[in-house]
Amino acid sequence: MNVEKIMNDLEKKHPGEVEYLQAVREVLESIEEVYNQNPQFESAKIIERLIEPDRILTFKIPWVDDKGEVQVNLGYRAQFNNAIGPYKGGLRFHPSVNISILKFLGFEQIFKNSLTTLPMGGSKGGSDFNPKGKSNAEVMRFCQGFMLELYKIIGPETDVPAGDIGVGGREIGFLYGMYRKLARENSGILTGKGLGWGGSLVRPEATGYGVVYFAQEMLKTKNTDFKGKIVAISGFGNVAWGVALKATELGAKVVTISGPDGYIYDKDGISGAKIDYMLELRASNNDIV
């Protein structure tokens, strides 16, 4: 594998896709030595096949706001690789979303999923729609319009989306409700659903707990643990909430959370009712801490 040649060819095909190109380069440079020790990979052109998505769906989503005015957003789904199982990856609703960001996330999702040892492929999707400041009715109408196109290429054994930035339990619920109507079936097509319609009991805590469990294993290599440690957290959503909950349980003192508007420093520690309040902050959908 010649990383520079591959990257030069890729940049010609996808000019300006900075995030995607950077992600590919970082992965290729990290595996180059091992890859080149296995000539069978090169003869099968594994890398060339891996760095390009299987397909990308781009579509428009017209929807009506509460003033009766028609709005139009763009939607995407980048299905990257399903060599070991159905495509799996989140949906992101944020004004910054573009195809380069989704290709970067979808590409890395291949490795993220495969390294769990679960039989899942990699994909990513979303829209430049911003749920911030929108009413529940507006978010519902947008999600229904989004699913009108997305449902054509997803399914329990095909592609299983999840939540991401801007897509929480509310959005997943609206998306799932529309999928059920269109596909005329009840199936595990979206992860992150509420408990009332097939969700997992531990789903809200899972990611944050995972962060702490990983950090705990790293601390063990230094013959220490969380007890008595001061912890600073970036963010204030579900992941940050799970981290704060588990780190506190293990004896740490969490002193910061943050959001787009700034951060909070609490020298006495964020615990108990303060941790619960983090969920209220996230549910407000205002990105204000």
C-alpha cells in the first residue's frame, strides 16, 4: 500500500471533503506497516474497496413549520461497508452536517463496530436540520419527511440507524413511528428507542458507563482507580450524564460540564440532584448549560 498514491487519487475524486480525507489518511498511516506485511490484502485491493462507501443516498426533506411555511433540508445516508453484518451507525441532525462529515464518521464506524466483535457494518446519516428551538410538532413533521426517503434503504438485516447529535429519544420515536407506518412492521430497525416501544433499559447510561469502564482499565495499568480523583467532563448530554453518574459512584468528584455556550465549574462536585438536572438541561434542547 502506497498511502500517498491512494490519498492523491482520493483527493482528486473527492476534492474539498476535508474531514473524510483526514480520517482516511489517519487510518491508512496507522495500519500501513502491518498491511504491507500481508501481500494478499494488496492483491485483493482491500484498502481501495474499504475507503469508498458502498452507496450514498442524498435526498431533500420538505416540511412545514408552525407558521405554515415550507422549509427544505438535505438528508443523507452513507452506507460504507457491510462485510460482516448489516450497516450500523447513527443519524445526526445539525446545521454543520454535510457529506464529508458523514463519510468520515461512516468510515470510522466500520472499525468502531468491528472492534466490538459484533457482526455489524458501518454507516452514518443525518441532515442539516437543526432541532434546536423547534416545537415537538415541527420536529415530528421533519422526522416523518426524513423517514419517507430513508426507509427505502434500511431494515433489521440491512441497515440499523441510531441516534447521534440532535437525535435523541424524541427524534428516534418520531422516526420509528413513521417507519412502522411505511414498512407495515414492528421490528428492531432503530436503536435508542424508548422503553415503551422496544428500547433497552440501560441504553441511556450505556455510552457514558463505557467511557468510565475504559478509563478505569487504563487507571489499573498505573495501579490506581477513580477513588478520590477529580474529573472534568466535556459535554452535558446523555454520555456526560452517564460518565458523571458512574465516576461519582466509583468515588471520583466531577467538577465540570460544558456546552456550546460555556462551562460550569462546581468545586463541591456535581452529584445527586445535580446529575439528574443534567438530563433536564439536555431535554430542554436549548444547548445551554
